[in-house]
Amino acid sequence: MGMDPPSSSSSSYSRRFEHTGNLHDIDRAISHHQSAIESTSSGHANLPTCFSNLGNSYLCRFEHTGDLQDIDRAISYHQNAVESTPSGHVDLPSWFNNLGSSYTHRFEYTGDLQDIDYAVSHHLSAVNLSSPSDHADLPSWFNNLGSSYARRFECTGDLQDIDHAISHHQSAVKSTASGHPDLPSWFNNLGNSYTRRFECTGNLQDIDCAISHHQSAVESTPSSHPDLPSRISNLASSYTRRFERTGDLQDIEHAISHHQSAVKSTPSSHANLPSHFSNLGNLYTRRFERTGDLQDIDHAISYHQSAVESTPPGNANLLGCFKNLGKSYQLRFQCTHHLPDVQNSIASYRRAAEANGTPSIRLESARLAAVLSSVHDDSRCLTDFALAISLLSEVAGSEQMIHRHHANLHGHYDLVGSAVSTALHCDKADLALEWLERGRCLVWNQLNQLRTPIDNLCIISPSLADRFMKVASALESYATHSVLSVPSSESRATLAEDIRLQDDTRNHAIHATEYRQLLKEIRGLPGFHDFLQPPKATNLLSSLPSDGPVIIFNIHESRCDALAVIAGIEEPLHIPLGNFSLLQAEQLQKTLQFNLLKQREVEDGDRAVRRYFRNPPSMSFVLKELWCKVVRPILEALGYSYHSNPSDRRRIWWCPTGPLAFLPLHAAGIYGSAYQPGSCISDFVVSSYTPTVRSLNDKFLASSTSSRCTSLVLISQPNTPGLSTIPSARKEVHALQELMKGTAVDALLLEDDKATREKVKAEIKSRSWVHFACHGVQDVHQPLESGLCLHDGRLELLEIMKQQIPNPDLAFLSVRQTSKGDELSEEVVHLAAGMLAAGYRGVVGTMWSISDMHEPKFATEVYRYLLRENGLEGLDSTQAAYALDYATRKIRESIGDTAFLTWVPYVHFGY
């Protein structure tokens, strides 16, 4: 959907060009404006106007020719106009508006997110500086501000951007008189924004509004106007969107008819012709999908080929053209099974994946190429998957604020499973390990990358290291700052707030660009070619702890596998899980989440019901299935045997993916009367979890240089305002405080109104060990806003991560709803994983909301074990997994193995 050009003053040649499209006119206009600048002295009051007029003319010519040099010149001259105009001058809003429009147009060509951030910022300045409020150009400035928000929405998917776009486009329409020559443009752009929001929300009222406004735009546009083809095309596109929702063939007939009119009325050299070809091709594709008429898909391929051939090399729209062509060939192959069609489809998807433009479209194209080539081109399928995996981190969004990162990852996680399954099918276990590492915890990895020590770089190039650290620090600050300041969707932010947020976004994008440039420069140094690159399998294997293996899973619809990564072994041990499937994993997850957790909610409200449900049979089924089909086959492959003496057991780290990430692998086994020695996991090993192998290696390395902890902060909130009471919280922390007396551990207690957010943040920066006994909140929609409930509100996960804790050792989360997680299982987004990301070497937490009854005893037994092991010297976090195992055994001895809801939730993360 093309946005119409911004209104601006220009010469008579420029005006005539806008109506005739004759390039000779715009060439004359540019020559005229250049002469005007050359004849105007520096500092002259008319010089900004001359700069602006020349910039507008270059912009007009760029719109017709697509020559990138023209838009670069337009931006340069419009920047000159702004910089040469005094603050408060009546023309300054116009100059800001024109500069913003030029950035918008360059963004449309290059897809560079930084350009659209600049555009939004400059258009906001234009509207904010406009005075009086009935300024004749204000409707134009509203329109352009709305257009820049709409463009950014296309790239970020942030609904707030498209809501802003609609609001500003409505302001443009409402403030423009009927019959005004600009009104058709405002109608067109308002229709486009409604269409975009409909594509995101599916609200039929939005697409009906879009059709209505596009119809108004077409009907009010003169037949000779050069923008009429684009407006007809946009009307056709809105009919297409409604057809996709309702299936009404009359809508698609209208759409095809309008798109054909747009193609016929567009000059062969016009920059919009490729998009008209693409739109018409997409329509024929959709009608083919509905009717199965092969003639339609033949037409689609023909129009998509025309779109590719008429799009200039390097244009950001080229990747979309190739992707559409690939889809059309794929659909025809599915119908005809003609081998050249699937070959052309794969080739087109590959061209799209390698083209310049939006990372998410490149990623989807690479994924489609990989899926097809895994069946039809074995020789290159691993290369296709490798490109797709490499694009995941771009889609996660180092250029964007962190609150957008997780949203960008939805829908892409099946890619990792497909890639790993293919690698294992090809006996490439090393590659499978690398892809599992690269495809998991993308957001954590990006944040941790910004905190990586660079000692070697400081020796080789101190100045480059200093620049890199400053940019990384600034980037992290912006990445973790703005999520806390985003206005709620219920209330529209003020214009001043919009400008402030936009400044943050633009500055973040600038630092992201500089960061990438610095990475490229550093990697060009001798010996630094792999600086902050994803780790190779050899690097992962060489840094493992010797205590036990790491087990990484790939649970995919095609196959289920485990990789055992073991210190001293040169490649991962591949363990196929032939008796397990993705469907079984999903069923076990549902059994746990929708049965057991619902029962826990009932238990919390009724003690009589608790007695009835104390030993829910479905939990024993889940644990038995995990034992027989997942855990026991792994232990057998490792050659592990039953140990009657618990102290002889080794450690094991679980790194689950998919639905397995929500299941208690650490408790797998057969319990109750059917139990025999050697029929549960704790008979063989002491379990921990890790988000990635690299994370464990980092924690292991950090623990080798750490000393025992002698400073502990205990945080208790038994009566948090607005939440249910936790009677055991006070008992728990007071018991621990008493336990620390006479040891080397200085325990500070923050309780009730003393446990405020600011006080807790200050103390966790000065004490390496923290114990929370309070409520925790897992925010499913904004996982990084999850947190711990303190006296004056929630201490959010991002806020903890921002603290840069000097020597974080262990976090004990005796918290209700600690690591309940959400659908982003590959990101391991929960409080326990977040504490690891904040730097803590180990975390004790729970997999679901815990009962109040046994919390104090669990915590007391854990600390009693730790103090028994050289407690006079301090607490040793490397023994935390053993301490939790000990506490679990003590509780099981006390209440019985089958009281699963009491002891199963407790888990250890990290080293």
C-alpha cells in the first residue's frame, strides 16, 4: 500500500510534474532550485526555503525513478533547511515535515529501521511546533506523521504504532475541507492504516472502514491524476483482505478488476508498477487457492515474474516479490507435481532470503526454502537451514526495544526443531548442538552479549575496546529502559510523551547500528574473527563442568532426540527417543497444567479438598511416562547405574525444549507401591536445569573464581498489599535468620514495609546471595515485566537485570508462581531463568505455584545442608543442587513419595 507524497511548497515545474508525471518538468525544477541556492548568500532569510524546494524536487523525482541518489540528496537539502532556520521560525515545522517525509521514502526503498525512526521523530516535531492550531498545512503534517507510524508498524508489528497512525490520519481528514485537493490522499492513507490494523486484529469493522475510505479516495481523485493507479490498487487490496476473512468471491472479483485497472493506468517506468504486479499476482494466487483453477496460478506466476523483473536491484521490495513468486510456484507444484516448479520455488525463496530488507520476511523465505529443499534438494538443505537460523537473532531485534523482542519470536520456534531434526537425520550432531544453542534464549543471549568481558580486546586495541564498551552499555540501557515507560494501550500518550519515547527509540536504533559497525571492525582484527559469534560445538564441549552431562532435547513432530554433552568427549552423544513424540509431550503438558495446577488452586481454597486430592493419579502417570520414555533411555545410553549410596551420584543438567520445558524431568520415576530401587531419577543423579549449554559453561567458569558467600539478604512479604497472605513467609525467614547465627554469614532481614523496591535493589547489589519469600507474578503477555511482589509494588525482572550486581551468587525463590512460564518455551522466560540472566550463578525456584504448608521446612533443610558443608566459612552455591536434593529427600521421608504437589515443584537452575 503506497502512501501519498507529503504536501510542500515547490516551483511551478514541480507542481506540473505532480499532475503530468513528465520527467522533463522535474529536471527543470531541480535545475531552477539549484540556481536559486547558488545565487543566495549564506545566512540569507530565503536560503532555508531554497534548500527545502530543492529537496522537494529531488524527492518528487525519486518517487518516479526510484534512484537512491535522489532521496539521499533530498534528505541532505531538507536537513540543511532545518539547520539554517532559527528556533521559533514560522517555517520550521514545514522543514521538519519535509525532512521526515524524505526519511520515510528512503525507508520504503532500503527497509532501514533507523530511517523510519527519524521520520517519526521529525514529523512529531512538525506537529508539535505548529502554531496556530489551524495552520493551513497542519492536516498535511498530521497525515505524514500518521504515515510514518504506519510504516514503522509494518516493520515492528507494534499495535501502538498503528493506533497512532489511524488517530493522526483521522485528524488530517477531519481538519481538511471537502473538495480540497489533498483530501483524496488523506482518505487513501487512512484506509491503508485501517487495513493494516485489520491484518493484525481481524476486526471486520476495520476492513469495512478501509474499503469506505479507499472508495472515497478513488471517487474524489481526478482521472488524470498520477496517484490514481495507487489509490485504485489500495482499494483493491482492502477488498482482498475482506475476501480473505469472509471468503466472499465477489470481493476478490472487485479486487482483481481494480488491480487490473491500476496496472493498465501506470506508466511502464513508474516506481509503483512492481507493487501493482505483485498485488495482482497475489490475487490470482488467492483465487486459485479457493477455486483450484490452474489458469489463475499461471496468471499469478506471470505477474510475480513481471514484479521481479521491474523492481530495481537492491530495492527492499524485491525480497517480497521473490517470496510471492516462490509461493506461486510451490502452489502449482502441489497441484501438478512438475519438478521444475518446485525447483523454481526453492530458487525464488533463496533469492528472497538473501535479498536486502525486512529480516522477518527473509527468515520466513529461508525457512520455506529449507523445508522444500529438505525433501527435494538434500545437497543444500542444511545451507538453507543455516541461513534461517542465523536470521533468528535479527528477527529477535537488536535494533528494537526489548519489549518487542519476544513478540517478534512468536511463530518461529518450529524452525529450530525442523533444522535440528534435519541435521540429526544427516548425522550432524555437532551442527544440531550449535543450532539448538543459537535458536534458544535469543533475548537473554543478546543482553548477555552486551555485558561480555573484553579483556583481550583491551590489550590489542584499548581505544576500540573503550568505544565498544560505551556503545554496548548505552545499547543495554536503552534496550532495558523503555519497556518500563511504554504508555498503556488504554490511554493515548500526550504528544510530548510520544516525542520522548520516539527519541529513545531513535537513539537505540543509532546505537544498534554503531554496535554492528564496531563488531565488524573488531572481527577484522587478527585473532578476533569469532568475537561474540555464536559458539561452535568444539568451544561448548571444551568448557563443560566435569560433574556430569548436559542433556539437550529436540522435540519435533518428525522425531524426538536428546544430545548428551559430556566433558572430555569430542562430540555430542546422540540419543534417539524413538518411543516418545511431540504429541505425547503436549498431552503430558496438558495433563500437568490443566489438571494438577487446577487442583492446586482448589486445594489452596479448601483444606478438605486437599485431603481428597493429595495424591492425584495423573501426576504419577506423568512422572512414569517421563521415566519410561525419556529419562530411563537417556540414563541407559549414558551407562549410568543405580547408587544405593546417595553421595556416589553424579550431577546432570537438563536443557529441555518445546512442551518438555514445562515437565518435571528431575522427578521422573515410578513411585508408590510399584517403586523398586533404580526406578526413579534421583536413584542415579542429582538434577539441575540450564537454559543453554553456554549459560552453564559461563556459570561454571564464574564459580571457579568465586569465594564462599558471607552476605545474605532475606526478603519476606507475608502480607503484601492487595494479595493473599503467606503465613509461612515470616516463619521461614526468621528460621533462616536464626540458623545463620554463629556462622560466617551476615544475614540482613527486610520484612513488610522495609522490603521496598528501592531498598531491595540496593541490598542485592551489595550482597551476593538473596532469598525471597513472597508472591511472584508471571506476566504471560509481557514476560519481561514478570517480577517479585514487594511492599510498594512489583520488582520487575528487567529492573533486576538492570542492576549490574557486582558478584551475584545464588537466588532462592521461595515464591508462589515462580517459573510458570508462557508459550515462549525456547526463551525460558520465567523468573528463575531471568535471575540467571541477571548474573546469578545458581537459582533455586519452583515450576509452579507452591503450597504454603511445607515452604519453611524446604528452605530450612536446604540451608542446613549448606551450613553443614563448611558453613563456618560461608555458603557455597556450587552445593545448592545437592542441598535441594537433600531437602527433597527429607520432605519425601516425612510426607511420602506420592505427595507430588509438595516436593516435585522445587528445582535448581545453573551451576
